[in-house]
Amino acid sequence: MIEFKNVTLEYPVTRTLALDDVSIGVGKGEFVYLVGHSGAGKSSFMNLVLKRALPTRGEVRIGGEPLTRYRGRRTALLRRRIGTVFQENLLLEHLNTQDNVAFTLRVTGVPQREWPARVASALRTVGLEHKKHALPLQLSQGEQQRVAIARAIVSDPPLLLADEPTGNLDPENGREVLKVLQNVHLRGTTVIVATHARELVETFRHRTLTLRKGKLVRDDPYGGYAL
Ligand SMILES: Nc1ncnc2c1ncn2[C@@H]1O[C@H](COP(=O)(O)OP(=O)(O)OP(=O)(O)O)[C@@H](O)[C@H]1O
Ligand SMILES: [Mg+2]
């Protein structure tokens, strides 16, 4: 599904080498962790997949097609097919849980008659059906993060990118969010999680890619945190 071929990313101006000759493939339906110290290149990897940054050298392909061939409207369509979850996820504070989740559907142009079933399914995946009428301020941080995940998956994107999704959460909420990401994976979605959370990577084992100063130094099929 995603292929990096000798990808180097050097940010202009500062000339920082964020990724250094990275070659990797992530197949459809995989669950993959991306670990590495701060500045190792995890978010840069995500930015390349989203075409928010272009490689200085090498090639990124999605579904077999080089990202350089996606232009204009196709780039927008590509991004719509990728769900994203970050450390901070601003929910619309005047909308309740189900309306925050449905908001994505409005933006992506899914017919309105499909909304209720889609929203219900996404809320079931994140275990928040009972909070569908709550406003963001009435939810805990962990619950808000789960709403953000529901929002990211409600249009059934084939790929979900999560960058430090547990960064602001205590260990228990972090585990809940990880379980939810695993549920998303069970729906058939390819999931990539960038994280510092050693405990989670060791508890919920999946293929783990380790970056060090922009280089891919490990690709462990059974997971584990080795920094
Ligand atoms: N827009 C940018 N312009 C210039 N340099 C950048 C930019 N974004 C990131 N960098 C640099 O690129 C390197 C990789 O950064 P990146 O954000 O990918 O790391 P990370 O692994 O996500 O780190 P963290 O765990 O702190 O989020 C770092 O040295 C960073 O300072
Ligand atoms: Mg980062």
C-alpha cells in the first residue's frame, strides 16, 4: 500500500536531514509502529505520506503510484482517503460527539442518509455510543481522543495515520486508545502509529519500525522497543 524507495528528506532553509535513504513497504491491512527519539523523523514520514512534504531524493508510492503523479484535486482526494489523528485534536466545542464525528462526512461528501449508520459504527469502534450526546467539555481527555479517532475513521479511509495519539494521556487512557486503534485495524484499515510510548509498544505487539536520526535502523516483525 505504501512504499518508500530510497527516500531522503532534507528540509530546505535549515538543511536538516529528517529522513536519510529510507526504503520500506507497508502492506494493506498492516498495523505498524514508528518509534524513535524526538527528531528521528517520525512526523516527517507521516508528512511524506500525506504529501505535505516532498522527498529531496527517492520516491514515495501509494497503491503503486508515485505521489508525484498526484496533482491538484487528486492530492485532496488522496488526503481524504487517509484518516489522521494527532496528539492534539481540536473538536468543535459547540458540537456533541456524534455531530463532531458526522462533520467529516459533510466535508467528504458522503450522502446524508448514510450518516447515522456510519457515525454509529465509528462510535461503536471507539466504545463511545453512550456519550454520543456529550459536548467535548463533558468528556475526559481519553474520551476526546477517541472521538477524534471516530472522526478520522467515519468515512472508512483505507489508511489511518496516528502521530503520538497517546502523547497527552495517562497510561490507562493510552491503553484504551491503543485498544481502539487495534479495533480500527480489525475493521481492515491499515494503521501506522508514531509513538514514544514504550510500554504500549511492548504490550500490544505489532511490526515496529525504528528510526534513528532519519535512518531506518530496525524493522522488527514481532515488535518490541529497542532504542
Ligand atoms: N518544517 C521543518 N523545517 C525544518 N526542519 C524540520 C521541520 N520539521 C521537522 N524538522 C526537523 O527534522 C527532524 C525530524 O523531525 P520530525 O518532526 O520528523 O521528528 P519526530 O521523530 O516526529 O520527533 P518528535 O518525537 O519530537 O515528534 C528534526 O531534526 C526536526 O528539527
Ligand atoms: Mg513528531
